[in-house]
Amino acid sequence: MTKPVPRPAAHAAHEVRIIGGQWKRSKLPVADRPGLRPTPSRVRETLFNWLGQDLSGWRCVDAFAGTGALGLEAASRGAVEVVLVEQDPVLCKSLQATAQRLKAEGVRVERGEGVAALRQRAGRSLDLVFLDPPFGEDGNEPLFGAALQAARQAVGEQGLIYLEAPRAWTDDELAQIGLQAHRHGKAGMVHFHLLRPLAPQ
């Protein structure tokens, strides 16, 4: 009798882990959905080193939530209010299940389009907006521009915007939107930026 060949652990690539805070090492499922590209753990680690490990009292929106890795990482580190915005109904259901499993009281899942959700929050003086839109074959430039403009209107003067993109955004491009680069990094083909509002002239 031949022994069955063990199947490879396919699930390994289908989850990411929260890397800090109260839910450290908690697993987040990664559904097999078009364009879903979770922020790698080393990029998240760099980002939260930039932000500081304690986000107590912060109000955040993860505008293209996907797995929720960015927003849930913020909530794990003390953010008091985190809205996870996602268009895909399958991903929304997964996000809601994860929030319930973690007993994440300050986390709300909102089904909708990221730019529209941010426009609805214009003038809210949010502390932090995460922008990790789907790249697409053409880089999805119009979506990135619209998302940055909407995020700029939603954050306060001391607020921050995290942007993950297929290229680096220049100082001139950002200045036209009223933003400036605070930090920038690159991991593989992905550029990640921490942006802040330009001071009024």
C-alpha cells in the first residue's frame, strides 16, 4: 500500500500576521482575489517604526483595506477608531469575521469605494489614512491622484498619509496636492511613502 504524498502547506502564503501591539502574531487570512497584494510584514514594520509603536487615541481610515493588515495593525497598537473600507464583498465578509474574532471594538468595516469614503470624511481631521490601491497593469495613476487629494482633505494639519505605489511620487507632484514627503522607502517593486500636509503659506 503506497503512502499518500503529503500536500504542500498551501495556506502559508494565504495569511499574514499582525506584527505588534495587543494582537501581535494574530493571523489574517489572505483570500485569493484579483489585485489583492497585502503589505509585506517588513514594510509594515518600517512604517510603524516611523509612526511610533503607540497609536493610542488615533483615528484612522484604511481606504483600500484588502486583508485589513494596515488598519488592524494600527488598531492593535491603540488606535481608538479604525475604518476598514473595502469594495469586494468577499473581502468585506472576511474583514468582519476577523474584527469579530479579535474583539476589535474600535474597528468598523465599511463596504464601499476608497476615494468616495475619504471624500465623505473631508474636514474630519483624521490622524492617519492608509492608501494602498490596486496597481493594475497601467499603474492606475488617476486613482492614486484622486485618492491622495481625498486623503489630504480628510486628515488634519498634523495628520499623516501612508501611500503604497508602483513608483515614487515626486515633491512637485505632492506639492500640487498640498502634501510633502516625510519618509520614503522601497521594497522590491513597491515604493512606500509617509506624507504630511504642507504648512499653509
